[in-house]
Amino acid sequence: MTSVLSRSAIIAPKSFNRWLIPPAALAIHLCIGQVYAFSVFKIPFMSHFDAGEVSIGWIFSIAILMLGISSAVFGTWVEKAGPRASMVAAGTCWVIGFLVAALGIVSGQLWLVYLGYGVIGGIGLGIGYISPVSTLMKWFPDRPGLATGLAIMGFGGGALIASPMSNALMSFYGGGTEPENLVAGLTPTFLTLGIVYAVVIAAGAFVIRAPHPDWAPKNFDPAQATSKPLQTTGNVSAANAVRTRQFWLLWIVLFLNVTAGIGILENAAPMIQSYFGITAAAAAGYVGLLSLGNMAGRFVWSTTSDYLGRKNNYMIYLGGGLVLYLLVAFFGGDSLFVFILATLVIISFYGGGFSTIPAYLKDLFGTYQVGAIHGRLLTAWSAAGVAGPLIVNSVVEAGEAAGKEGPALYTPGLLIMAGALLIGFIANIFVKAVDDRYLEPDHTGDASDRAEASRLQPSQRSTSATDRKDND
């Protein structure tokens, strides 16, 4: 088993088709993206455990908190072990999390759900989120934004699959769609999801490969690719990256962009109902539309960053989001169309920020330990996951206590989010190329893969010139 998971086992021959890699990455991101659909379990959990919203909400919060912590702690190991071993580790944690949570449901022990879905599953989230990212960028040095967008789009889109599937499973196992039936179907639903996710992640881990050190895309000129602004010609280790001003500026940028996005996500349904008095069903449809915007933004915006540049794209996310938040705050209540369009674009910026940041890091720090650097940066996501809801809910509660209603209830929170984006916009302006003193010795980035490639069987090696730059 060790040899199957080792880096030497996944060094691809130079004739390998790189377009098999994005589906392999999607396999794990579509599975762990289920965390965004956790809300479908909220009411059944509240009924089953006789607990309040806050107690059940902690399951999701712990999972997101552990995502950031585990991605930071295990990021360097992910780079060392390679994508297959890390995907298997992530899948194992994710599936065990579901099984432990199922045990908690059967036994009526909420703390086991915290431990399973929250802690163990959250560790799987963190490792799984970063495990294919650096590999994708090595396979797509000519289009890193497109590559990361394809994978991270899966994390945003996982909920679109998991939400209806989870509801359907609870209804099927419970024998109906009534609340008591959904509660009865909780345990078998968690067991079924665990099995399904184990199979899908295993299939992705089987397909995943690392590129041969001598491979390059057809007609790709590395010298030309690194001539753009901010793109380094070398590599920076994770240990050195956190010593740079650029890393902490991007931490601020990601933290504020995510905080602002959560400003919409956290209160999407009640906000549009308060603004326009629409039905709960219509509000649910609006939330689904936001999910589509989140998913589409992860792919579309990150792909455009290959042409516009990562820094310019973040100027769009932060500056455009600032303008749109002000539009919603002052004029959103006058037009349902304006409200929906503006918030849809804001949430696409939220998704685009997630998928563009790995390529931004690759530009600044190279590919050597970009997964580990990405993992450390994702602590900004964990911090925003706590700060965003806290800010928005505190403002709304204060407004309710003051007797406010309708748009007036949300306007102060929207203005705070606009201010956050302004600070992020300024931080992004100060991002410059990394100083050469932080760079590693030449060829550090592919040294380990080159060493592993030397262990391949002669039949797996290719020395023809045409094999070196063939696949697109």
C-alpha cells in the first residue's frame, strides 16, 4: 500500500493526458463540498437532539474551523507526501467523520457529531481542499487560474449535488417527507453518504498523477510565462513565505473578501424577505441562485485571471464588491432586479476570490510548496467564518432591539462590509513581487519529483523530444 501511495507511483509518463487531472481533483472537492449543504440537516438534528440552532450550528462552525487549522498544520506534509496519499488521508478522515456522526445520531450523543463531522471530518476538509491544488498548477503552468477554478468550483458546487441528494435519502430511508420521517432517515443517510464519498474519492486518488519533471505543455515557454508582473522566476518555501509582507497582505485580502461574502450568505433568505416580503419558498430559490453564482464565479473569474492578472482580478472583486454593496445599501430596496443582480455578482466575487488565490500564491511564491502556503493562508477563511456571521448577526440583533425593520435592519451591516472591502482593496494595492532573498536554490521545485522519476522503470521513461511537450 505504501508503494501505491508514494510519489514515485504517481509520476506520469510524458505522454499522459493532463485533462484527466481536473476530474480527479473534482472528485474530492465535489465530495467535501457537501459541508456547504449542512443546513439540510439542521432542522432534523434540532428535532432529534432536542437542541437549539446555536448548538447544532456549532457542528458546521467546528468543521470550517478545523478546515483552516488542518490545512495550515498539514500543508507541508501534503506537499511532501504527494496528492494521492493526501487525497486518501483526506477521504479517510471525511468518511470516518460521517461514520462517527452516524454513531452519535444512533446513540443520541451530540458530542460525537461534533467529534465526527466537526473535528475528524473538518481535518479531512482541510487536507482535501489543498491536496490537488499544487498538482493542478504543475499540470497547467500556462493556465493556473483555469486549473484551480475547475477544482475549487467543485467545492462550491458540491452543495448543489449534496443538498437534494441528502434530502432524497432522508425521505427514502424515513419513508416520507414529513419532519419525523427525515429525522428517522438521518442515520442511514449518513452511512450512505460515507460509502458514496469513499468510492468517489478513491477513484479520484487512483487517477491523480504528478507531471514528469521533463514534461511541459505543447508550445509552452516558461520564460515568457514568468515575464508578467508579480510572477516569480524561482520558488519560496512555506517557512519563508510567512515571513514576507506579501503573504500577510494576501491574508488580509482573503479574510476581508470572505467576510464580505458571508455578509450576503449568512442572511440571504431573511434579507430578501425583509426587503421585498417574498415567500419563504421564493427566498429558498434565491439562495439556490446564489449558490450557482458562487460556483460559476469560482471558475469564470479564476479563468479570466490568467489574462487579466491575479492582482487586477482582486481589484475587481474588492472594488466592484464595494460599489455593489453601497448600491444594495442605498438603492437595493427599490428594485428586486437590482438587489438580485448586485448580490449575485457579489457572491461570484466571493467564489472567485477562493479559486484565484492559489494561482496568486503560485505567481508570488512559485510551485515548490504552494500547497503548504495555501494551507497557511486558509486560516483567513476560518477567521472570516467566525468574524463574518458575528458581525452581521450582531448588527441585525442590535437593529431589531432598536425597532428597525426592512432594509434599515441590514443597511449598517452592508456598510460595514463595504468598509471591509475598501481596506482589502488598499491592501491588494501594496502587493509587490517577492524579494529575491526569500527564494530557494535553483530547481528546488522539481527536485523531489526528479528524484522519484529516476526510480521509474525504463519503460515508463521517455526521451524523445516530441514527448517532452506534447499534451494539451
